[in-house]
Amino acid sequence: MQQLTQGTLLHGGAYKIEKVLGQGSFGITYLAVHTNLGKKVAIKEFFMKELNSRGEDGSITGISDGSLSQNYCQKFQKEAVNLSHLDHPNIVRVTESFSDNGTFYYVMEYIYGQNLNDYVKRHNISEEEAVDIIKSVADALIYMHEEKHMLHLDLKPSNIMRRNKGHIFLIDFGLSKHFSDDGQPETSTTIGLGTTGYAPIEQANRSRNGEFRPTIDVYALGATLYKLLTRETPPPASDLVSDGELLENKLREKGVSVNLIKVITEAMCPNVKKRTQSVREFRDALTCCSVQTVKSESASTKVSEEETVVVNKATQTTDGEETVVVKNGNLPSNKKVVEETYEEDNDGEDTSHREIKYFIACLVPLVILYFVFLGFRGCRGDENLTSGQCADSIENALASIEYPQNASGEAVDLGLPSGTLWADRNLDASDETDEGGLFIWGDPTGMNDTVKVPDNVYNISGTEYDIVKEKWGDDWCMPNLEQFKELHDQCSIKKIEKNNIKGYLVTGPNGNTLFFPFSSLYKDEYFGGWEYQMSWTDTREEDYVLSCNIVDGFHNSDPTLKFTIRPVRSKPATIEK
């Protein structure tokens, strides 16, 4: 027996093993549940199948003082320590570590999704999506390199997780290593050789080259982008040395755009001195590449040399979107087309509500400025007015403007056992298909970028920190954890398209429905489009809040992230559906 069996308890019964997620050279990763919180986690166990064995009671043998296995176990523990010091939205979070069964474990946030290696097998990834994914990984690496002086050293698609809603996480730091300013590793323990196709020549020849610099991760990042675009494992670094045009030729055969070919080949250059020297430089090159593409598309209405065309097929019932690469206006006969369609919900006519919303959003500030101008001109035209009277005149002009009100949505009875009524739209949304606003946890104004909630306050639903209560009145509030669990467990959920907006149709036990549009999140300069509707619970645990996904459950999130919010109410209301 190499793996722990289902139902095994760890850490004094705190965690219960559900299944094995994966096994590598240094450990086994399990899906487990926290027995008190009911929260799913990932637990990594140190276990080397070449050196260790497991007894009937689950204990590990072969980890004795001075043994090779002990040395590797110490490195495993160091990995946990290194991970616990990393705090980035694109790096998996380590929450706890402990010893049990004669070995070492550490606990991580469980990511509902799949690694990129599996994702590539099932999806035809566009250049735009591939670039967005790599930029997220690059952000994590920049943080590691520049702030933590740490190299990953085993970057590849299988070590990158894509959450079901699209967010990217860098995982598996088993080969990671801190380095000094001169490129020297800070410890003398053996550095792994990486993975063929993703490791540069110098990683396997450290004894001769002597330095480990960020260019190793640059090479692997370029190789990962290669895999996303071609769906093939990159050629070994040794092959690139013998054939200088191999990489470029293979990318060209797959129809990769010229600009991206240049970025990838420079990142994967066998000569480390000629290679892209930093991940930041690599990311900047991708950004410039994206900008050039946008400029090219806006300069002409004709089909460019390489253009992505999105075709929605709402009449079919399978999920997805058809992406076709067109060259010189002709569809290549050998191009595999992946069709992803959404079932259309035609409850109402498409009135181009988003365009109307954006028009109104732009118009309101102009109207305000116009009234201010009139007030100001009136002041200038009357020389007898004092500065204070002039200010009063402008204030009166502003007061005369009718601003949009925070009108609440309609309550929908889904027939839930608790009697909870859910709003038919997100907070600050114009209708059910509108994403609405993005809000930070605990800010009742919707204007701040920092959390103002005291450290000892964890439940904000219905309190002074609840923005729903502030905007929609005392009858409404943010949903709590139990209300979200009930929605998730009691309702059927189906991916549809409504008025050209993708989202989820949620059907309650009584047959009434709600539409949850796909939405996004925001933090600082990061803005990522996500597949699934996200909203908060009222619950904070330590330094994070729980974000809720009606499809795949609940996740720990940075409290400085901004999310959409779907309000609820428990009091009687006029039911529209």
C-alpha cells in the first residue's frame, strides 16, 4: 500500500482523506475535508516511492536520521515553509503543516479546476486566452523573483492550475530554491533537473555553469506558452541547440502569429545570454504583442493575416463557443474546429441593454458637468455675487440634478426550505443579465479599495458593514454561508445564454428560476474575466474571506479583492416569479 485510504484521519482527526489527487517523486497529494469546518483542502504528504514504504497503520518507514529520505523530507518541509511565506493571488496558499504517520504534511487551499496539461487536452485555446494565462503565471513569478528571490525550477502546464472560473494558480514548489543577487543558490542541496521540454540546457549542467538565474523560469514559461498554443510538448533543449530553426518552424506550422513566435523563441533561446533575461521583460513583450494585435484589428475592417473569429451557435444544446482561426480570409481545411454552444433562453428580446447602460453611464457625468458649468457661468456673469454665494449657486445647481437611485431588485421565491428569497439581479445591476458592481468586503460605500472592518468582526451580514443593507434597505442583506450552501445544494444549475450574455440558470425546488451572469473580479491593476458568477458570504476566516461559486462551492479569497454581490432577504415580499 503506497497511498492513504479513503476515510483516514490526520492531525488528530482534524482532516479526513477523501481521495488521491496525484502522486509525484517526492509526495502524494490528497483531497481532504476539514472535519470541523466542512471545508475541502488539499494535503501533500512526503512519500518517496523509491525510498519509502507504508505500514498497515499508514505509518511511513525509511525516514531515519541521516538517511537520504530524511534529507529529502527536510527539503519537503522547507518547501512548506517557503510556500507559507508566499502571498500572491496566483500562488496556491499554504494554511498549515504538521507531522503524522512518521512523515510530514502541509495543507493547501483546494482549487476546484484542472491543471493546464489536462485543460489543453479538452480545449482548443486561442492566442488571447493563452497569453492571459501566461501573464497570470508571469505575475506570480515576478513576485517570487523580485520580492522573494526564489526560483520555481519546475514550471510546466501540470504545475499550473486553472480554477473552473478561470483564475490561474502556480503550484508544486518541490524544486523551488532561493538564490542570491549573484545567482548562487542559498543552499547546497541538489537542484532538480526539471522536466524535459521545459528545462533549459543549463539546468541539467549546473556543475559546469554554476549559476541559477531567473532565466531558467523564463525558458519554462516560454515552453508552457508553446504547449498552450500547439498542444504539443516542447522539443528538448538539446534539439534546439542542434537545430536553431526547429522551434520557429514548429510554431509556424501550428499557425501561431509572427509576434508570438518571436516572444517564445527569444524566451526559449538555448544560449542563456541571448535569452529574455527576466520574467518581467517576457511579460512586457507579451503585452506589446497584445497591443499590436489590437492596433492591427482596429486599423482595418478586413480579415487580417491571423484573426480569431468567435461564432455563437445558440440553437445547439452543448456548451461552449466556436473559435476559428482565419488566414487571409480563408478557413484552412485542416483546422480542427472546437464548437462550444449555449442554450438560448429567449424570455425576452435582446435590447442591447449593455450599450444603453454604457451610454447612460457616460451621459450622467456630462450632464453633471453641464450644470456645474451653468452655475459657474452664472457666477461669472453676476459681479455682485460673493465667492460664497457663487459656491452656493453651484451647489444648488448640483442639488437640482436627479441622480440614479440604488433601487433594489425584485425578490424571487425559489421554494428553498429556509424561506430565503434571492434578488433577481446583482447589486448595482440594471437587470438580471448585467454583471453589476464590484465591491470590496466590508465597505458599505462601495468606493474604497481597503478593508475597513475591525479585525475582531467576522460576520457582516445585516451589520453596518453590509453594503446591500446600506443600498437596498434593512429588508435586504449579503448572503451568508448557509444561504449559499442551500442555493448550491437545493437548486439545479444549467449553463445558458440569455440576451447574448453567458451565465447560469438556477432552478429552485418550486420551478422558479434565477439567472447568474458570468462575472469578474478586481484587485489593484489586475482584472480577470471569470466564467462563473461569484459573490461573497458574510464570513471571514483569519486573513481571508469566503467567496462563493454556485457551481463548485466555496473558496478562500483575498479580502482586498472586489466581487459582485447577489442580495438576499428573509422577510416577506411581493414575489414576481
